[in-house]
Amino acid sequence: MTATSETTATPDQAVIYEKIAIIGVGLIGASTALAARRGKLVGHVTACDADPDAVETSRKLGFADEVVGDAKEAVVDADLVIMAVPVGAMGALAELIVPAMKPGAVLTDTGSTKRSVLRDVDPVISDDIHWLPSHPLAGTEHSGPTAGHAHLFDGRYWIVVPRDVPDDVVVRFESFLTGLGSVTERMDADYHDKVLALTSHLPHLIAYTIVSTAVDLETQLKNDVIRFSASGFRDFTRIAASDPVMWRDVFVNNDEAVLEMLQRFSEDLSYLQRAIRWGEKDKLETLFTRTREIRRSIIDAGQD
Amino acid sequence: MTATSETTATPDQAVIYEKIAIIGVGLIGASTALAARRGKLVGHVTACDADPDAVETSRKLGFADEVVGDAKEAVVDADLVIMAVPVGAMGALAELIVPAMKPGAVLTDTGSTKRSVLRDVDPVISDDIHWLPSHPLAGTEHSGPTAGHAHLFDGRYWIVVPRDVPDDVVVRFESFLTGLGSVTERMDADYHDKVLALTSHLPHLIAYTIVSTAVDLETQLKNDVIRFSASGFRDFTRIAASDPVMWRDVFVNNDEAVLEMLQRFSEDLSYLQRAIRWGEKDKLETLFTRTREIRRSIIDAGQD
């Protein structure tokens, strides 16, 4: 009976990748390392960042087995390489590391735009590695390695964009993502960029805009806007505190879908503006009642 | 020593108003009743609503000593009358109840706009009552009497707009508001409406707009926007689920300040739109870095 108890004790889960390399130790990179360790998904984590300060901070935080400054060195022997840098930097990074990767290894990224990443990375991919773009729908307004959190991905979607990659490679990668705590979903790049333009990029753009409007107010009014910010504005400042370089890259790399959604938004805003100017109460009430339904759908979908 | 212990036991705080009447048992009205009881600030609470369902629900919830349907009946003998109805309904309500109020009583309101409430209520005020407009900067996306919460006002600002009212009347009212848990602040109506236009009204208008944009998407895309809403859009849907009638009234009654702020916002949005279209990364990064500072100011101001 004792023997049986021992053998039925939960065994350590088999690692999914023996060695992984994470390039870029911002919020997403550091959180991936922490979550992978928490889930015992990997044997060895190499983290890498071009910024010496980030390297030093990451070594102190100790979320990786080693932290290096050279990306080519980081990826040698890695079974999975994760590019967690701003989308504008993906192309140059891939060009640098792909030749140093071992045959059969998987390369992924965590970029918020997918069409531009494909455009920039596809041309430098070699036949002997598996290029499997992805995007975790997770984040906070905090950035840098100290913002890392082992539970960041719990219950959050992680989109995978498989193309010409053997299914067992995709399935293994998805089991890694599930082990990080996330829920996987396959999507093509065009559709991803359209959905994200409205769910993420446009809300960020609008939040940046309204906070920017406040920045330009005269001092007294600006101070009072800050002081009385709890009435709605505060939520926007949280979003508008997100990483400037990451978001700069998102907008110029998903410009087509963002500009299309922005056009629709501007038309809808003009409609409301006109209704306010002319005191058309019925139009306002009808529209505000319709938007309430969307909130109910989100609660029903368990996304609240 | 025993006698001393007894006399130094905390005495019940003296009530601030013997009788109060709350007209309108939505989120704010119900929460005011609950917080007043919690703080032992009043001897008797009469609640009132024109909607028979709200009256019945409020009776079941039991947050007031009595709940009636007739506003004139509710205000007789009240030392403080609180009008907690949509701002578009304040004028007609005041016209109805002021003649029934007892001399020396205080009349206040909780409306989100102050210039329009003064415009509508001032003409019907009689010399023997004290008219002291106010506005609690508190709320949630939930509405109706069941949304009431005894701690809704804890640490939140409650703006008071005193004009031609004896200072001791204002101070007593402010001690009542402090007893509810709030922090009081005096302000004039014009300035209030300007500050709120940016901190509250414009954010709500924008949230309503972006959710409205989503409503009009084709079905598949709309469903996926709901499904992947956690990336930013979800925060907007929460704001856009607020009470339609209350907000309809806010926009048409603070149209001047809202349209001015909206004009500034639209200019700033066009600037960003152009920067995205032309791939002007420097402009975007500079602006996103500036907006981050505002977030820091809010955290420094303890408004986070």
C-alpha cells in the first residue's frame, strides 16, 4: 500500500521544452519566465536583453537560470525562442538570431500586431526551424522586468497564428501556453489585427488622447482634473501609462486596421456630438441603452 | 473607577439632522440612506420614488424608516431634503416640493451638472429654506435601489456649491457629508461643470461611442470583440453600462463644457491619427511619454 501511495503521488509534470530563451525582459518576458517556472514547464530558462540595466535587474530578480546580453548566445541550444520585444524590433531581432538557432527549434513572438511581424520576420526564417507567431492578450500599465508576474496569464487568451507548421509542433507549444495559465486560440493574422484594433489598440489610442487633452489645460484646471480624476478619467490615465515605445510600434504597425476603426469611431462620435448640440435626448438615450447590452454580453461570456 | 469608565465610553454621536427625506432611490439615493444610518447621522429617513416598483423594492431592502410615493408628503417635517434624480428632472421636482418644505430646512441635490440645476431650481426657491446644491463624485455602472452601498462615498469627494447660505448651515451640511464617509470641497458651478466635463462627462461620452462602434460591427467580429474584450475594451463597456437616462440628462445639461472639451479632444485625436497615417514614430512616443506623467501625478495625489 505504501508503494502504491508513492506511485500514485502526483509526479512532477514532464517538462515541455528542455531549454527556452526569452529575448526581451519587459513585463511579458519576465512574466513568461516566472509562469514557466511556476508550472515546471521547462528545464532551463535563458533570458536576454540588449539593455545592461535590464540584464542586471533581471539577474537580481532571479527569474531565469541565466541572463545574458547577447541574443545569439541566448538562443543556441534553445528548444523554444520567445521574442518579447516591441513589434518594430522583431524583424531585426529575427534576422540576428535565426541563423544561431538549432534545427527543429520553435521561434515565437509576443507582439500585439501580427501582420507586420509576419511581414518583417517571414523573409529571414530558415527551413529548419518552426516559426509560430503568437500574442498573449495580457498586460498591465506597468513595464520592465520588475513588473513581471507569475500569474499574469492566468485565464487570459494567448492567440497562436499557425501557418505551415506541423500540428504536433503547434499542439506542444499550446500545451506550454496552457501550462503558463493561459487559454489558447488559433487565428489568422488579418483577423487578429482587426479584432485587436478595436478591443485594444483603439481604446489605448483614445485613452492616450484624452489624457493628452488634459496635459494641455491651464495649470489650475489640470491640477483639479488630477485631483478629481476618480470620476472616470482615472481609468484612462491607467491605460495611458502603458509603455510608450511598445505602443508607438503597435500603432504604426497596425495602422491600416486602427485607422479604419478610428474612422468608424469618429463618425459615431460626431453623431453623438450633434445630438448633444441639438439636445436630442431620445437619440442619446437609445444609444446609451444599446451599449448597455454589450456589457451584459461580456458578463454572460465570462469576460468580466 | 467604574463610574469613570462608564462616562468615558464613546457616546452615541449626536444626530446631525433629525429627519431627512431622499427623493429618488437610485444608486445615490439608496447609498445615502445606507451611509447615513451607518454613521448614525440622522434620526429618521424618509425615502421617496415616483416609480412604484422602486418604492416596493426599497421597502423590502429596508434602508429607510419609511418609503413613500408622494414627494410632497416625503418632505414635510424634513430638516434636510436630498434630490437624487436625473438632472433633467430637478426643476420640476423642486417646484413641487419647495412649497411643502418646512421653514429653515435645507434643500440639496446630487446632480452631476451644477449650472443647469441652478438654472432650473433657483427660480422656485423660497426665502425661508436654504438651497445648497451639491454633487458626490461617486458612482458605479450599476443603478437602481439594489445597487445602494453603505460605503459608496468612503474617501470620495462630495462637491458643495454654497451661495447666499449662512456659513453654519453649510458647515452642518458638510459635517453630514463627512459622516457619510466623503471628503467635502467647495466650488462654484461654472468651474465644477468644466472640471467634470473632462474628468467624467467626456470619458463617459467616449466610452459610449467606442462601445457603440462595436455594436455596429458584423456579427462574427462583434462576438469576437466581446470574447477578447479583456485587452482594454472591457473597461469602456463598464463605463458605457451606466444609467442611460441619467447620462442623457448630463450631456444635454452640460452641453457647453462637454462640447468645448470634445472639440479639444477631437483636435488631439486628429493629430494622433495623422501621426499614425504618416508613421511619425517620434511624435507618438513623445506624446505617450507625456501622458505617463499624468498617471504619476494621480498616484502622487493619492487618487489612484
